[in-house]
Amino acid sequence: MKIAIPRLALAQPLLEHAAELAAQNGFTLIEASLEECGTMLLNNNVDVALMSPHGYGLGVGKVDYRIIPGPCVALEEYTHAYGLWFPESGSALESFYATNPDAYLSVISRLVMAEKFDVHLTFTESAHDADVTIGPTSENPVPAMDLGEEWFDIVESPLPLAVWVHRVDTEHLEQVERVKEFANQQLLHREVSEIVPITADHMPREGKILYRWNDDVQEGMEAALHMLFYHQLLSEIPAIKLFGTN
């Protein structure tokens, strides 16, 4: 069985035992970007992939997909995982810069700006000239907008980042759930609390990084698919189909 896994720091708890279990069971792991994982499953290069909701949606009308409910990654309210920065000049918000402008998180960030502020950003190759910078927060100062928090403010559900998806026509259907064993089984979520100085005029913002599929994550998945369709990034809205369903 061939399995696509993303180079995504937030997804590492889902892949803690992947190399060990793949070697034991004769699975082939193919590491790529989150977006490339979706493309590989769509092109039938792999049987299972840890992929974005956008990747799942791109299969509608082309491939019969099923989501493997279990380990996943989703942002619930404030997580300090991904954010947006604005220049101090206060210029008009028209352009954005991101290392990978077509990445799922970059796309969702732009859609949040469109939905919440009616601001439609276009990509610029110069980070210096951009009105908005989009990216992960681990190596950056505190962003002006936290993506998980802004998303939750709009849809009142977590923002799914990566879910396990398989093709129904795979020859290894009886083994697809084995990917659940790749994850750290004890880590169901991680609490996040904003670090603020004593003199701050607001209470610390809080949230969670979720690592298990639940009803709230499913609602967030549906919201993401609807938003991607509304902004013409999907041809139609796919149904949420889970492993074991028709």
C-alpha cells in the first residue's frame, strides 16, 4: 500500500509512528507537500493520503473518496499556528505575499479576508511590497490576525487542515484504517493560550489544535468545502463520506 504524507509540522503528531509501522507492514510512504498529497491520490499514485479539505473536494465527480475518521489536524479558535501580518504604513489591502500562495492555508487565509472584510487579495512576488503577509507563526512575531481565530469567528467551527482520505477502488481496502496507528494515541488535542504581558489590556486568547475527527471538525470540513465552492475553487460541493459508508 502506498501512502502520501505531508511535510507539515502541524501534522507530525499524526505521523509519529509512520516510518516504523510502514517498515513493519510493507507500506510505502511518499512525502510531499499537503497539496501534492492530494494530487497523488487524485491521480491514483497512492492508495491513502493525509490531505487538505481542498484536495478532498477536487476529487468530486472524478474519484470516489472516503474520509477515515480518526487522527486529523484542525485549528479551533486561537492557536498561534498560522497568521496574517499587515504593514505599518496602513496602505490599501490589495496584495499579499506567501511562500506558497497556492497552498491550502494561504488560500483559506485569502478567503477569510474576502468573507470577513470583502477584501480580495492578489499575489505579489515581492514580500517587501505586499499589503498582507501570510504564513506560519512559529518563526514570526505575533500576527495581526490569527487564522484559526478568524475562521472560528466566521463559521463557529474548527478549521480542518489535514484529514486521512482513501480511494474506494484501492486494492488494499482492508488495510486503510491502519494509518490511524501512525498517530500519537495519547495526544487528542493541544491547548493553546496567548502569552501576553502583565500590562496588557485584554485577557489571553485561547484555543486548541485538535488531533481527532469529531462532529465539530466535520462541520468545519463542510464549511470549508462550501466556502471553496462559493469562491469557485471547487466545481461542486462534495458530500462528506466516511470510511465504511456507501
